[in-house]
Amino acid sequence: ITAADDEVMESGTPKTVEEFVIRLDGTEATYLSEKKQLFDTDGQVIGLLGISVDITEHKKLEESLKLANFLAEKANQLKTEFIE
């Protein structure tokens, strides 16, 4: 997380990143974060603004779909080999 923050602060270019974290209760989570510099009324950089959305369930579903697709392709391959 710190590396992405540093990059945004140094380059001034907003960045969208997926961030893997371990919560205080020990559970794992993935967040999609948009980060950009924060300016005061004089245009001076005063910090970093980040907005994050918890995409943990989305990532779990994505991994499940990848596994299901892999297994379906493998089953199809085995079926083809069996028929030949």
C-alpha cells in the first residue's frame, strides 16, 4: 500500500490499485482503491486522498469461475481423448 501511495505523491498521477490487506481480526480482504493527491485552496499538495471499495467477495467469485472454467476444459479434454 505504501509503495502505491508514494508513487502517487511523487508523480502526481492518480492511480487505481488492488490492495490485499489483513484486517485487525485476522481475515484477509482485497480492496480496489483510487488514490490521488489532495490540494489545499492555494494548490499546494497537502496529502493523499484515497477511496477504497471492498472487492473481497468479487475476487473470490472470480477465482471460483477461473477454477470452474479450468475444470470444464480439463473434463472436455479428457472426454475428447476418451472418444478418440
